[in-house]
Amino acid sequence: MRYLSKVIREKSGLDGDGTQLASQAFSGDEPKLRLNRLQTQSEKDEQKGYLQIITGLYSAIRNPRTHEDFQDNKNIADPIIYFINHVVDVIDVAKPPFTSENFLRRVFDADFVQSKEYSKELVKEIPKNKFLETLIEIYRNKGRINDATIELIFNELTPNLRGDEFKEFASIVSDELDNISDEKTIITILRAFPKESWSQLKLTAKMRIENKLIKSIQSGKMEINGKSTKSGALGTWATRIIEHFTMRSQLITAIFYNLIDDDIKTVKYTIYFLWIISRYSLKKSINIILQR
């Protein structure tokens, strides 16, 4: 019976126990666990019947043996075990309301609405014990998803993680940043990962990426008659984490030497870079630079 409870919890994402757990999992017009399509009266009767059977198992089988001294012989115990096994088999094929695969399909959807409200409503559908698993799946499939979509989903998902869960996620990100070289993927991570949590990444991962950003800034140039960067695009993403930068002194040195460079394209890039900084956090970011 304890195993039966475990199966129901894992399939439904609920935390209850006993008849309350069974009722929450199998009752209502939109039950947490569907034993069938719930379209015909027979299907609805089946759903209701198994709910009654499971609550009956808790009331008639588990509870008396929990509260009183029962000595079941083999002739009694075996049929009970066989029947519980049948119920477990029925639940095993039940359709849960949430799977990470289905959620990912909705994130990949070409008609995904690029809004905070839409993302917030989607995330509400994730059981709390599935937050980390879902976030990791999205992260691993980030190459297939629009960066704006990832940022929206991450902004809604990450605050729901417990401390130990976020630590595990940060470890996964750190491991990739310790080795990755593809600039597009780095930008995706910088855009999606919470900037206020940059400090929670492994030190080697932070310093390696910050060093790549600084190198990009040092090579940054902008066309005289244009607004787009000729080189140094990756470096502009340093603005996102500037308030949490580990290698601040090296960053400020790179900016300073760019500003006094003889190449006007380098100077223009750096001025544009400073302008981007001001867009993110005018007073705080400029003060960081001036203080150094």
C-alpha cells in the first residue's frame, strides 16, 4: 500500500496520502490522473469506480493494519497483494496531466506567445516536483528554441526552484560554460540565465566566459556610418552581467584602452558599448566604471 501511494504521487505530482491523495488524483472533471479518455459514460464510470476501489483499499486494508495488530495468513495476504498489483498496473498506464515532453512541445510551438503573461500561465501547469526536470530539459534543447522564448520561460521557472535545485541547475550550466566556445550558445545562456545569480556559477566557468567577453570587447569595432558592430558582438553581452562581474578590473581596463585607441571604429564601438551599459542600469553601472 505504501508502494501504491508512491506510484500515485509520482504520476500525479501530488504530495498527499491515503484517501485524500486518491481523491485529489482521480476525481473531478479534469483529474490529475486519467485512466481513459473520460468521454463516454462507461469511461467516466471506470474512473469513478477505480477511485472508489483505491479509497476502499486505504480504508479497509491499509488503515486497520496500520492502527491495529493484524496477523494475515498467506491465504488472505496473497489475494490482497495480487489485487493491489492489478491497481498499480492500471495506474501505470494512466495519463498524467503534465509531462515534460508535452510541455516542451508547447515551448517549441511556432505560435508561442512572446509575453510574460503567457509564459507565466504555462509555468503554472508544471507540478512543483517537476520544475527542475522541466528546466533542465528546456536548457538541453536550447538550440531548438528562440532565445526570447527561453528567456521568458527561464524568468518564470527559475524563481520556483528550491535552493538545492537551483544549485544543481547552476552546476549543469557551469559545466557547459567551462568548455563551450560557440558564441551563439554563450549568448543564449547569458540571455536566459538569471543575471542576479551569476555569482552562483562555478568560479572557473565565470572567469572563462568573462575573459571571452573582455577579449571580444578588445577586438570590438563599429562601422563609422552604421550602428551595427563590425566585431565584438559577444562583448556587448557583458552589459547584462556587469554588476556581477568577477573580473571587473580587467573589464574596465579593456574599456579604457579602447576609448584611447587610435582607431575611430574601436572608439565608436566602445562608446556604443557604454551606451548599452547605461540602458541596463545607468547610475549603478556607470558608478562601477568611475570607481575603478
